[in-house]
Amino acid sequence: MTIATVLPWIEDNLLAVIVIIITVILIYHYLIEKEQGVKLSKRFRDSIFEVQSKIFLNASQYLISGNKDLAIKEFLNAVDLNRETIDTYFALGKLFRSNGQIDKAISIHRSLIARENISESTRLQALKELAVDFDKGGFIDKAIETYKDVLKINRDQHEVVQALCRIFEDIEDWEQAYNYRIMLSKVGHENQSETISHILVQKAKLHFNSGNYKDCSEDLEDAFRFAPSVSASILKLKLEIVFGNLEQAKILLIELLKEHPMYAAFVFVSLEEFNPKSKDYADYQKRLELIKNYYLEIEDEDLKSSPSVILSQIRLLKDINKSQNAYELLSSWLTKNPNQSDVIKMEFIKLLIETDKKDEALKQTKDLLGSINSSLTRHYCSHCGFNSDDIFWRCPQCHNWETIQFRWKV
């Protein structure tokens, strides 16, 4: 089981996890107090244990029933009974945070950090919890600063480095995102090459959009050294078009589509993205049209068997007002490949309407409505199931890279 699968499970079963932690804390402190009984009489020690047992039992029951407010009240009683029980403060802080009471969680963890009579490991734990408080509360700058403070004390903190990676990727600070992914590759056990490649591509895109093709090329070369990601290949294709290397661009296009035919639609959407204010815009558009024409004339049977390739060709034909050509292409393709997805069927119905074939459009629509999918979104994340019609390289929900999949099959 990987960290990526463990963390969502913990979030989904937070109450159960807290109950287990509470039970362990209770047993631990009972044993410690039993060993160090010289400070307390047996009767007084047993009395505290009895009261604590009742408090933790009540808190556990409230947590299981989902009543966090009453559970918090019981924890506060436990703190009042024994203010030296540090673990109770940590449990209470986590409970405040999970209940959305970030300010109270922050207050508890700050008070722990300020204590003089705690170990450095406990202070480090409190600092990490404070960083999570800021993170969950949306105080991004404070979260970054506090996570970095943790790393100053101990750099071997996988979850802290991972949190910084997520934050910097969220705010699109690709320089810092790159630095912390490199650090994560050293402290973690998972290969970060693919993700680092994507991040370098994002850096390269910033240079590309500003017309700084030299730095773009350098970042792109670094990206390929880590992993030949799809996004890197697409940006390299754009650079070849900018430089006027059309033969090389054609070779790259075919190689990309043969290896990743499902990304055909992505390729041309990405190629269309070009700063209209750039001095290279006019030349780029002319060269791009030549690449499109080349693509539309491809007769490679392996490529044409892909639904993604055929759909991308149809959409290119429609963009240049050649709906009749698009209809003929798709009609012929469906004859050879009859069992297709709702997405392609809907595209065919649109073409029937656009080419004034209304009777057939009506028949196809009735057939489609009889077997329509419950979900009409074209893309989904293979890791978490996130659905979207938009193209995404990094899933907005689980933050994993290049997990997008297509619904070509019913």
C-alpha cells in the first residue's frame, strides 16, 4: 500500500483513527504513571485513571457517533484533569482542525511550541501540526514558512516535503516546485521522474509564452532527461514549428501519436495555444496550418483505428468549415468500427445536423438516448475518478500528474 492510497484512507476514516490513538494514549499514560507511582499515592493514581478512562470512553463514543463538539468538550475535561498529558493536547488540536476550528487548533499547537519543559521531538511534532493548521486554514504563506521551519530542524520529513510540493504546484511556483520535488526524490521512496518532467515543462511553457525560446529549450531538455512525458513531447513539437523545422515536426507528431494515440485531441488543442501578441504569431499560424493539412492526409491504418485520432481529425475539418468531409470520414470509419462510445455517436449526430441529414440525425438520437451513459464527461482521473470535460495534466482533485483517461468505450 503506497502513501498515495494510505492518506485518502486516513482522511475517510479520521474518527476511527482518532479513537485508536486515544486508546493507545490512555494505555500508555496508565503504564507510565504506574511505573512512576512514587509521585502519587496508589489511591489517587487509580482515581485519576478512573476519571480519565471515563472521559476518554465518552470522547470515543462521541467521535464514533460523529458528535465532534461533545468529543472536544470531553478532551478539554481531560486537559483540565492532567495538563501534563501532552498527547491529549495533540489529539484535541487535531480534533479542532478536523472540526474546522482552525484558530483553536493553531492556539493549542502554538502553546505547545512555547513550552519549556518538552522534548525537541515533541516541539517538532507541534511545529508540524501548526504547519498543517495553517495549510488547512488557507494561510498559505504561513504554512510554507512553518513547513520550512520544520525542515530546518529535520530535513528527513517526507510528508512535509510532499506538502510543500503540493502547495508550490497549486500556486504554480514551478521553480520552487522543482526544488522540492528533487528533495522529495531524496527523502522518499517513490520515483519522481515523471512529475519532475511535467514541472520542468511548466517552467518551459512560461519561457515559451514570453518568447524566450532559448531558456524554454534548456528546461525542455532537462525535462526529457528525467522522463519523456507527453506534455514535453507536445512542447518540443511547438518549438520545432516556431523554428520552422517542419519535417522534424512531422516526424515528432507521428511518433507522438503512435506512442500515445489517445492524446491526439490534446496535441492540437495545445498547438493552438500561442500568444497572439508574439512577433512570431503569424509565421507560427502558417506553419501550423501546414502541419494540420499533413495530419488530415495521413493514411496510416494503425493511427486511423484510434477513436481519439479520428475525432481530432473530424474537429479539425469542422474548424475549417468542412463538415461534409468530416461526415464522410466518420461515416466510413463507423462502418468499419460500429461499436463505439457515446462521445463519438454524439459527434456523428452533430455532423448529421450540420450536413442537413435530419432524418438520420433523429434516428441516431433515438438510438443514443436508449443507451446513453450516466456520465457524459469525456475525461476522468484514473487515480481518484475526478470527472471533467476539460484537459488536465495534473488532476485538480488528487494532484497526481498524467492520470487523465478518456471514455471512448461504453
